[in-house]
Amino acid sequence: MKNWKRAAAIAGVIVLLGVFCLPMVFAFGTGGDSENAFRGALAAAIMVPIMAYILLLGYRFFGRKKPGKEEENRMIDNIIFDVGQVLMQFDWEGYLKGFGFSPEKYEKIADATFRSSVWDERDRGLYEEEEYLRQFVALAPEYETDIREVIRRSYDTISLFPYAETWVKYLKQQGYHLYILSNYSQYMLDHTKQKMAFLKYMDGVVFSCEVQELKPEAAMYQKILSLYGLKAHRSVFIDDRKVNCEGAEALGIRTILFKSMKQAAEELKKLGVE
């Protein structure tokens, strides 16, 4: 099929070149009719490409394009990724241990920050960062100075997984539409977005802080479906948290509970994504 299209394209180029050369042929002609012939050839040289272009547009807009065999058999069109612990590593424990706090202090600061409900709610983005910082401090006011420093540098907990960009790029090359659906605070996004090398391959991105919704709430999933016109049953969502997968499943989205890139790739393969 590719050889046939190449041959047709070459033939078309030769015909068009021939048409464009006609005016020059008649320009050097002799006889009383050479001028009229030249004008006719010139008109043809102008009109033929125009008509060819019109026919091409008509084919693109009205021609019935049959889907390829692989496309017809696909179960999945859209792959939706979580970010944290799927494409980006979130190592808050290693980060917090780096401060050298005593075991008791470590636990109290962890409970006041990364393990607190404030940390999760911060991803909704309803308030300015200072308000969330005040709430963190209120959970362990005796460690205010340390908590403020821990949160200030909290973007150091985030790093790109080595496989992330290669994996996403490969799936994009296979013809899948790729999206991000992630709980993420504005502060963390502002400081780590430059690390997200995979974003350039995405067809759409939804961060919780930008839409003021959170997974596993239904509105978060409905947002990405409606915003990009996705069909739930033709989409698969990859997340490292079971509760977030369950939220997606409630809306008819297929899911993969992420444990490793290899495991997720195998699960995608079962859905026909290779």
C-alpha cells in the first residue's frame, strides 16, 4: 500500500510539472495560434493545481476514512496517568529523615505534614500557601520553625522516574491519547513542573489545584472526561492508590493499580495496549 501511494504521488508530481511546463512550450511555438495556445496552457497550469487542491480538500472532509485494523480492534484509546509514584517519585520519608530529627520529633512532624489531612486537602488549592502552612504548624506548634523549613523545601521529595519519559513517548508513538489526572498542590506544581519531561507528550492535563477538585471524588474524573471529550469505557486510568482507582471505576473508566512500570505495562497489554 505504501509503495502504491508513493508511486501515485510521484506520478502526480510529474503531471503537475508537465502542466506547468506547457506555457513555456507554447511560448516558443510558431504560428498564428501560438498566442491562444499559450493562454490556454497558462490557464490550465493555474486551474489544474487549484482543482486538485479542491478535490483533495473534498476527500479529506467528505471521504469515508476506514479505520485501520489495529484501531478497529482497540479496547483503549486513552491512557490517563497519575503523577506521584507513577511517573514521578515522591519520597517524603527519605527527605524528612535527611533533617536528622530524633525519632519522636520525626513522627510528630510527619504527622503534622506529610501524613496529615491538611497535606491532602492542600492539593485542592482553595487557599493561599500561607494558609496551609498555618494549618501545618497548628498541628505541632512547638516545631513551627522546623515545619516551615520542611514545607519550604518539600519539592525536594519529587524526582522523575528514569523510565517515565521513555514509556510515555513509546505509548504516544503507538497512537494512544495520553492525559494526566493528578492530585497536586500549586506550590509543589510551581516548583516541580520543570522536572516533568513527559508533559510534552500529553494531549491534556488536569491537576487538582487548578480545578479545585480531588481524587477520588467523582467530579475530578468527570472533569477530564468532559474537558477532553473522552469515553470512559475507552479509557484506562493508572494510579498507585486503590481508592483513586475505585473512584474512576465508579464512572466506568478501566483502571490499573500501579505497583511498577513492568507490572503496569503487563496490565496494559491485557487491554490490548502494546
